[in-house]
Amino acid sequence: MRINGLGLPYGRKSKRITPPRVEFSRRDYLRGIIDADGSIGYTGQGLPFVSLTTASAAVGAYLCRYAKVVTGAARQIGRSARDGVYNVVYTKEAAVQLAEHLYYPGCLSLARKRTAATSLASWERPATMRVRPPGRRWKPWEDRVLLALDDDTASAAELGRSKASCSVRLWRLKTGQVPRPEDVPPGT
């Protein structure tokens, strides 16, 4: 009964579980979630990663908000088409920072996850690997300019974006992959 009151629902929990609605240790909670449903290690290309697979939108969004504060890396969740779950992945410096933050010395965790998290600390970006700048979100006024000009080259010059970026965004607007500016609520 008490655990249910803290946010753990009765029955199948995978989609309905939410972070507790009372004061709790956010860092320890997320470490437990990663211990249970996450992965920590290196990709096939040797890049460090921390990931979480969850059916709960609330847990996925919570990790994204928390990790943005810790690492600065922004993620948006979306259900995978294949199995309907959320896959949240952090790589490179963001993974190293998140693992170091969640798996602090003396914390209660699975030994294999703690060992994997500790191993990420030694990763350094190779000198030949460039740092990709953060993406720029499209604003409704930019979409209006893009649709009015209907030309990726002219739009690129007008908006200070790449021709490829304008071409892809224009295609997404025309095919309904993203909402048109008139469909976006004001103030967003």
C-alpha cells in the first residue's frame, strides 16, 4: 500500500510507472532505473554510452530532464515504431558525466553496472574527433519563411541555415512529418 502511494502502481507497471510523488533522492532513483532497465558500456566504435529502455513516458522524460541538468545534453523521447518503447541514449562526454554522477563512490548499485560506469571515466575524445555543435530547433516564424519562399537555397540565405537543413525541413513540413506553423500553439 505504501509503495503504491509513492507512485508504483498495482499490476503491470511498465507503461504506468512514474517517479515518486514525494521527496526522494533523484540520483539514486535514476541509478536504480538504469541498473534495472539500462545499459552502460562502450559501443562497437569504442564510444562510451549510457542508455535506458522503458515503456514509461514519465520515466523516460524524467531521465531526459535530469540528465540535461547534469550534462547539458538535451534529448526528446519518442516511442520506437517496432516495439513501442522509449530508448534514451547518451554517448561520449554526456555518457561519461552521467555515469560518474549516478555511480558515485560507495553508492548502492549492481556491481557490473558500477564497474562499467567506472570504466567510462578513462575515455577521452580522440584529437581527430570533432565536437558537433548543439542542434538549432526550428521556430514557427522560420517555418513560415521557409514555406513562403518554397526554395531551400533562398531560405538558407534568409535564415542563416544550411541548404540541406532547409531542404529536409521543407520536405517534412510539406509531407506532414512536422506540424505546420499555423498548427503550433502561440508562444512555443
